[in-house]
Amino acid sequence: MTEKKTVSMLGAGWLGYPLSVRLRKLGYQVKTATTSAEKAQRFNDKGFEAYQIEVTPDGINGRIDDFLQADILVLTLPPGGRRNPAVRAEYPSKIQQVIEAAQQAAVQQVLFTSSTGVYGDQNAWVNEQSPLQPTTPSGEALVKVEDQLRTAFGDQLTILRLAGLVGGARHPGRWFAGKEGVSGGEQYINLVSRIDVSSICAAIIESGYWGHTLNVCADGHPTKAEFYPAASAALDLDPPTFITDPTADRGKRVDNQKSKEVPGFNYEYPDPMRFIL
């Protein structure tokens, strides 16, 4: 039996922690990193090899050399401050610190979670070949970081452009509950279940599906006016009301067909209306 590889999870939070659990069940040795000593201890108590690491634009605090003694780096470190202008420079600087440390440690492959925010507000279907037109500082930073990572790791890198994340305590029924006269009711939604994100990450690692950029999004794209009132009602919350303008742009719809080519992966939640059950 082939020995499973070691995976280092930089960003073991809402998304990274359940993926760490899944990978360990598959037989991987998983190292986790968190900025909190308390969280690191909790990870240790659960049997993970945990590290307290903080990445800054000027350097990395913590035992990054030991943490990166691994075959695969899963990088789920978010930009933060979606509309904070400082993110444009700070986030690429942080990731550059990680890149240099990973290269020094001879990490073999990297899996990076980006965002469909890199496409901006295009009024069209978007796929992986569509132009990148980010409209927020975090989106602009992600475009830069994708380029940095491709330059550093080439065909040993896979990038996942994730749609809006749903799962656990992140229930979309709370997002607009009780609000009245919300504009943009005609706009399409682009969401994905955390379960499906964890599943595709594991499938990529298991199959060695490196050298790709993939959109990860549910198949369905109901409008905001269709989706959010039903989501709120599912939690017995007051549903929002939306203003719908049939002449307005309806926004982008994310094409996920390429992600379905990953060996061993299928969307468990292709219909966003199932998120709200």
C-alpha cells in the first residue's frame, strides 16, 4: 500500500478545518496552522500536528519551516477586508512570504482557494477563460496572487475559484432576513456548499489533479428574489422583500463544467435550494 502524503493546511478555519478532518480520515498526515495559541492547542488535542503561525506582509511568525515539511500545501488564507484598499498590496505580500517559505521547504504541490470575485460584475456566463474584471480590492489582490502562485509552482498548482460559501452556521436565510425593498432582486446567485468544496479539494489531492484552474459553484442560479425569501422562511425568519427591475443587468452566472472533470468528484448539492433545507 502506498504511503499517504503529508498535507499542510495554512488557514484551518471555517473551510480548512473540515477539510483537514476529511483528509485525515483518508489517511493523510495533516498539519494545521492557526494564529491563535488556544486554537492550536485544540487542534493538538484532536490529534492534529498544529502550529501557531501568523503571516504578515513583512514576514512569518512561528515555526513555518517545520510546518512546511510536507508534500502538499493547501492555502486557504483569505485576503480579509474585502473593500479595504490596503488589501491590494498586503495580501500579495503575505502570499509572497508563503511562496518563498514553501519553495525553501521543497513543497511539491499547492492547492489555493481563490474566488469567483475575480470575474467582477460581468453580465454574462463566466468560465475559467473569461476576462478577470475584479471590482473590489480583495478581488484585485486575488488576481495578483493567482499570478504569483502560477509563476512559482506552474503545473504543480491547482486554483479553485470558489463561489459564495454556504454551510454550517453560514445559512443564507440570515443574510437578508426581515429586510424590505432590497434592490437587485433580478440578479442571479452563485453559491457553493462547503461540503462540495471539501469534497473537490480531497478529490484533487487523491487523484493528483494538478495544473488546473477551476470554478467551484453549484449548478443552479436562482435569482435573489427567488432564493433568499425561501431561505429565510426555512429558518422561520421574516422573509425579505426585493425590488426587481426586469430591465437591469442580472449579473454573472458561474460555469462549473470544468470542475466536474476532477476524477472522483460530483456535486452533492448542485441545487442551491437544497442549501436551505
